[in-house]
Amino acid sequence: MQKWMTEFSENEHAVYFASADKATRLVGFGCQTEISGWTDQRDLNAWVQQQRTAVFGGFNFDADQELPGIMGGYFFTPNQVIDLNEASDWGTTVVSTPKHALQLLTETNEVDWTTRMQPVLETMQTDCTKQKVVLGMQTTLDFDASIDIAQLLESLVAQQPNSYHFVMKSGEIIFVSATPERIVKLAGNQFETAAVAGSIRRGDDEQADTVLADALWHDQKNREEHQIVVNMLVKQLADISKLTYAETPQMLKTPQIQHLYTPIQGQLNAETPLFALVERLHPTPALGGWPREWAKKVIEDYERAPRGLFAAPLGYYSPNGMGEFIVGIRSMLVEANQARLFAGAGVLAESDLAQEAQEIQLKMTPMRELLEDQIDAK
């Protein structure tokens, strides 16, 4: 176990952000200042400019739904921010105490999800203007003892090497995400975003993996779902920037899942704050749907619990204007001996809800496997 992981678990406030390529790996400890709840992006931007170090945090997925604690939207400035790619001493191995083997006491699932979402599907089948909605599910796991946060970080780094990492701790509450999806990265007037929509499981070997990837690439429903996301991103950004992107998607692979993926680069026509770009893009159809306001209302009405940080923009923003925000999927909320997992699936008129429910379970696998390291510990 690395030194920074144990330090993280011992601090009241801590945050860890790593880009998918690990060119950026930042960890912060302590709290100078903090801000909770939804705040106008212009006010947030002004607040960032007053800070001496980077600000970390996340927005509430739906600003109209007030939630307590960090799930209602939360940003803070750490007392100390460490670049793990430069501070090698923080990566040194430390002796960890023997792990307690957790016992799973209860698991609470949304067993009525397919029947509950059936009216949404029927609406889409009779109204062609309703193109897509991402419908989420939450699963709660209760254990006999508290989840070991340092061990969780060690498992995250080992198991999800090619995903973004975002872990934020405030008191006893920890939010964890191993997402494949960036919402936007900004450096000067250059920005990057991406469409990640359409997915299938990984194969057991290279040949099977290639067969599955080919099936995904040629699947009409998944290609249509992906194109909706690309079209929306282009529409939201074309009037403020010059865009570059491929006409056809490529494959993005994580240990459990492979996705259709279209990276998009842009050059801004005028100076635009990072928070303004986030506000313009969130929620993309990859996390909300299209039309946007209709999808937002469906999510509010049909999902069992508010999302909060689930599927919301998470990341960091430096006073120099640079920063990056990702999408809080492949995620869970941990508090003491309980973990609440979230995943969603894009639903179109031709969707099979039973298959979408299976896809959601597949997307929960990364967080389940982080916890299984502790369940199996001896």
C-alpha cells in the first residue's frame, strides 16, 4: 500500500484525481475553504480565482433537487495538493495493518426496475421526438464492519488502470468513481471532450473480445445511441469553437466493458471559463438524454432516488483556468459499513428493458470488485 493512500484514509477531508492516461495524478489533504449546494457557475468561477491552489469537487446532477452533504454538490480547496507524478516519496510502500474480512449482510436491489420503466419506453415508441433517456439504478450493500478506504484506493489503482479515478472524502462519506468518460478538459483556449455511449462486455480472450467489439460497432441501436451523443456535443459547442472529430467511433476498453468512443477536440473562439463549459455540456445525452429537459423530468419521476454526484460532473479547476471534469459513473457512495452503487443504461424506442437491466449490472461490476477485495481478504 502506498503512503498517500493511508494518509488519505486518516484525513477528514481528502481528494484523489487521476486522468485516464495517468499524466495527471493529484491528491489533496485537509480543507482551507469549502462551498456546498448548487452555486451559479459565475460565482463558482469567481471563488476559484480567489484560491491559491486547485479546487476539487462535483456538482449535483440535478440542481433542482436539494440533497444534504456532498451529494448536493460540493467543492473545497485542500490545505495541501500533491502531484503524485513528481512527489515520488508519497508513492513509497508502507506496511498496512491486517485487513478485516467483510461479511455482506444485506443487498438491496431495484427488482422492479424493468416494470417501473415500461411507461417511459412506451412513450418513446409512440413519440419519435423523444430520442433517448439514460435510466439509472442504485444498489445498496450493507456489511458487518466499516469499509477500509486505504484498501479501496489500493484496489482502485490496481484494478482500473485505464479509467479516470475520482475519490472525494468529507468526514465519514466517500464518493468513488472509476469512469471512462471525460466531460471536458481545458488548457488555455484548447479543450477536449468525448462521446462515450454504446457498450458491451469484454471477451474472455482476445478473439472473443474482438468479436464482441465488432458486434457492438455494427449494432444499429448502439450506433444510433452514440450518434445522438456526438450530435448534441457538436451542437452545444459549434457556436463557440472550432471542432475536430472523427466521423465514425473507435473502441474504448476498460477491464469489464468496451464502449463506442468519439474524442472531440476544440479551440475556443473567445475566453470561456471551465465551469461555463461544464454547464453548457451537462448533462450530455450519455448521462441524461434527448431532448434534455424531457429526459431530466423522466429521470426525476422514474428513478428511485436522486442522483446527487452520481453521473454528475466531478473534477478540479486551477486558478490559472486549467482543469478537467469527468462524469461520475462506475461509481459508489461509501459511508462506514454501507456502499451505494449506481449505474445507468441508455434507453431508445427499440430497447429491450431486460437487456438494459443486465447492462446496468455489468456496469456496477467495477465497484463490486473493489469491495470484493475486502470481502475476500484473509
